[in-house]
Amino acid sequence: MLGRFTRTARAAVAQAQAESEALGADRIGSEHLLLGLAAAGGDTVAGVLRSIGAEPDALRDAVRRRDPDGIDPAALASIGIDLDAVRRSVEESFGPGALSGRARCDDGRRPFTAGSKRALERALREASALRSRELGPEHLLLGLAADREGAAAALRGCGTTPDALRAATLQVLGERR
């Protein structure tokens, strides 16, 4: 699949790994793909994200507010669960890092989550549907626009939606033709 990726799209996926690592996540989620695109996706991606109010720093803050494992501490707190207290209790019983389970691929890179794999597959389908020979960062945006988990939460954290991302991306693609 990566053979069809443009240089910019590949750079964005590589940046997603760096974003995942910087945020302490054990896997590359769709939210990290979105951050990778925001950082390395080029002017088109920057313009799309800016047009919907999803500036890179705001996206990063939205992702940072979530737990690295995708757990929303505020949602748990609303039902009386203190995530930090649970972690402390587990680590007291089983030792430091007992919950981390940091996964790695054989080559040392972080694996992709099921959601990020689906987003990449959708991006490929979007590129095919648009009759593009290459898969560019705009196709990755379209793949992420169908996400309802990590990337969607980051977008909502910026006051926007995956639907707005899709509409803005399609508008830019239409203007290019």
C-alpha cells in the first residue's frame, strides 16, 4: 500500500510515529495520523485544517488531554472512577508500569491501531474513487474523516467534526480540478 503514497503522505505517516512516541502512546492511532498530517502534510492540509478551526497546536492539546491508551479520564471521572487512583493501586500490587504493555513491532516501530489501519485503507479507497494514481495527504484526510474514534475526538476537541474535515477536503480537491 505504501508504494502508492506520495512523498508528503509518507512523511506524514512517519511523523505520526514520532507524534505517538512524543505523547507516550504505545501504538499509532488515528489521532496520531491526524497530528502527523498537521505537522508534515504540506500547505493543502494546513489550509484544510485551518479552515475548520483545527490548528496543529489545538489538535495536539486535544490529543494530549486524552489518556495515551485512548481512555478519557474526564468521562471516567463523571461516573466516579479516578483513573490515576486505579493506576496507582495496580502498580502498588503488581509493580511500576504494570499497565503499560508497550507494544513494538519486530523492527522496533510502534504498531498501528485497528482504527488507524482502517483510516489508511479508507484513504486508499478514496484515492481510487477519485481516480488518483497516488495516495496523497488529502486522501489521508478523507480516510480520517470517516474515523469515529481518536481523530474524531481530536477534531471535536477543537470544536469541529469529521464531517467538516471531509467537506473542507473535498472542497479543496474540487478547486484543484
